[in-house]
Amino acid sequence: MAISSPARGGELIEALSADRLREFATRIAAEVRLSGSPEEARSFDYIAAQLESFGLHPRRYACDTLISIPGEARLTVLGAEERELECITHSMAVSTPPGGLELEVVVGEVADYAGKVALIDGLATPGKVRNAQAHGCFAQIFVNDDNLHEMILSAPYGSPTPETMHDLPRSVAVSITRTNGDVLKELIARGPVRVRMQTSVDTRWRQIPLISVDIDGPRSDGTFAFFGTHVDSWHYGATDNAAGNAIALEMAGVLSRHADELERGVRFLFWSGHSHGRYAGSCWYVDHFWQELYDRTVVGMSVDSPGGIGATGLGGAKVMDEALGVMRRAVDVVFPNAKASPKRPEGGEQPLWRVGVPSLNPLRGRQEKGSPTSMVFEPASGWWHHTRADTVDKIDPQILRRDAQVHLLALWSIVSEPVLPFDYAETARGILDHLQRLPNVPKVDLSDLVDLTRRLERSAAALRDSTTQPRVLSEAIRRMGRALIPALYTLDGPWEPDSTLNKGFLPGLADLRPLAEIHAETDEAYLPRTRLVRQRNRIAFALRSAAEIADQAR
């Protein structure tokens, strides 16, 4: 299977303009873009107008989704001299009664929380909330760094269903700065401390916007690459994600002038509900266009928070094994001396996993750990992450252009090469390495998975070297992903999106590690072992199906 030279793409990325990227980002970041708000709608109008100026024909949708907008929050330390500490509340948290709640504060994530509020270091996250709730805690105070970082607390991916509503948070939650966290800890060290929490969170079903636009050409085989970016923001959201919107717009403009060179089309999507609905917009799109995406999509790509000042490091690549070659070739052109260290995607906005579509989020500029612009809790992000300080002065146009070049070059290789450049022999090697690292557990035999993975590696390698007609090879490669990816990255696919707390490669085998610490003949072992056997069967079926697809295509 021949891979074409990236030279043409190297020429193409020179057309990307730092000035246009800055102009797009500045215009979109001119207003706060809460999901479903009039201000966000004006940004969507601007995006649609720019796409039309390229000669494209955007389609607009109104998506019914559960959206949660944090309102006012107050935290008062009670006592002889009451004092108020600055705080914010979070999306999907619970509002207090009008008079608030008065509770004793305890420190830590695991304690006797009944009737108390937990003081927890770090960003407010669904996992921490779920852990606290499991220990009887229905209120939390999160201690951030020197800034207050907006967050969303829900675990269900996208809008909930009757089956997942119970996974929405049942907690009242606020965040405070590190300085105020130190104040509380010092007071607690002296004796019991009570606080009054007053919060308001507006959580309800809303219509949010989404735009899709296709770039296609006369040579296209009817399939397309999916490239998404969220428009909604916390505050002005210049880097998160007006900068990402700018990259998508600039790429669409460049590719629209080269549609006649495409072997496959490109579908750009601009959606809402990322920040205030736990990926509600992209999930809605997959729910409503599932069959078309299954039949026609060849890759899922997205861009979020690129181009920040001080992002001189490289990282952030989240790439499935089969797409590693695509990313490495793109990096070699833009960063000839870089050593890319991509990781498999383990979460975040990945709407196409359950459909069976390869995921490729390329390398981009990242903050160096300990640098003046890095965040304490998330060193790869700027300190302004999810704060009111995320304004256009945090964008470096040259770094933004460089990030755009990597994304465009990776996308170009996928849509312009005669054969889809994905290598499932590489995927098989990754699976085999993962299986060999898992512990041996009594009554759980994985030898069939090892054998099937080795078969897949042989079949995929033979397919890669085949001289079969390019479109036949590409169709086989696409179908192999449909068989494999849901089993490798989800527990609930293809119809239901996994909880965002389900992370990692081969999550169906995650029970093996805790089972290795449990006696095989105890009641505690039977339930997870039964689930493991079923998940093993699911994975085995996927491996065998993918190998058969490869064998039949040669």
C-alpha cells in the first residue's frame, strides 16, 4: 500500500495566514459565548458568513440539549465575625435553597462526609464529585490555584437519557482560590468551621446551534474526514476555543481552493454545548446522523485550545495507533527535529469512537511545565484556562499558524492519498503489548485474544502491502475500524456514548487489575469476572471480524 509524499501538503500549509487566523479569532472572541445565548448565535452567524465567502454552503441545525449555566455563588465563613470568600459555582451542580446551606467543613476527598462539606484540592471534576457523593457528601468546596477555573461536573457524555439521569451530580459545589483555601485550612486546624453556601445554577433543556459544511470534489469516493471544533466558551474564550474556530475556518478556506485534488471530502463542524452540556452538541450530531457517519466517515479530528502564548513545547497529541504514521509524517514536515510522543486518546470530546471511526488529534504547542504561562493543575494549559483572563492577548498568531499547519497537513494526507493511510498492523501491536502487560487472573483466559491479535497483525500487514485497487483497500481499512474501535475504546458503543469516567484503552478488560487482588472464590470476584468474560467475547469478535475484512480484501 503506497503512501504518497507529503510534499504537496507541505506547499499547501504555506497558504495558511497568521493574520487571517488572528482576525477570525479576534472577531469570535469579541463576546462571551455561553451555549444557546444570543452572543453565541452572533458568532455562529459570523462563521457561516465566512464559510459562504469561501463559496461553501453551510447547513445550520438547532439541537435540543440539556445545558447548565452557572449563576451567582456566595461562600460565607460563619462565626463571631462572618467573612465572605470569593467563589464560583459550576455547570451541572445543584442550586441551594434561597437561604443557602449551613454546613461544617472537613478536609479531604475520603472522610465521614454525612451532613458536611468537603474541602478538596484541585479543579472541580466529575470523578471527585462522584467519589465525595459515594461517601455521603452532597457539597464540595474545591481549592483552585490563584485563579477561579470554570468547570462542568457531569459524567454522562452528551444530554442524559432516563438511564443516565441518575449519573448527573447531586452536589452543591463551589471553587475558591488557593489563598482562600489556605484561610479555611488554617481555621479548620484551630477547630470546627461552619460555612454558608449559596449557589444558583440554571440547568434546563435549550436549543443550541450547530453548523456543518462539506468540501468535496469530482474525484471524491463519497467518504469524508470529520473535523470539529466547539464555539461555546467560558468568558471570552480566546484560546478556548476561538483560536480553534479560526484554525477550522482557515483550513476550510484553503481546502475549498483545492477541492479538485481530493480523493475524499471534508466535513467541518462547528458546535455548541461543549463547555455547558458535556459535549452535548457533538453528541447530538452523532445521534442524529449516525448511519451517514457510519457509512461515510474515515477519520475524526478536532482542535481545542491551540495557539496560546508561551506554548513553545510540543505535546497534546491524542492519536489511535493506526493513525500514528499520519501524525508522524505531518510533524516531520512542520517540526523536522521534534520527537513526537503521542498518546492514545483517553477521554475528552470524542463523539465518533462508538461509530468506529479512527481518532487523530495532532501534536500542537503546549505550555512547558513550570513556565510562567503554565497552569498549576494542568501544566499543558495556560494559567488562564477556563477563566475571564482568556482574552485575545493570550493568542500568539505564529504559534497558532504552526498548530494549524500540523492539523492541515495531517488532514490533507488522509483526504488526498489514493489509499487511506491507516495501519491496523500498528493497532494490533499496541493491543498485543497491552494484553501482555495485564495481570493473570484465575478463571479468566485471554489466550484467545492474544492469538486473534497476532492473526490481525498478519492480516493487516498483508493488506498494507497488497496491490488491490486503492478504493477497495480504503473501504476495507474503513470497515476494519468499524469492527475494532468500539471494542478497543468503549464499553457501551455503538449506540450509547460511554460515561466520560470510562477512560483508557480496552476498558472492557479494566476489571483485571482489581480482580488480581481478590480471591477467586469470593462473592466479590464473581460479578466482575462475569462481565470480563462477556467483554472478552466482544473483543475477540471484533479482532476476528477485522482480520476477516482484511483477508477478504486482498
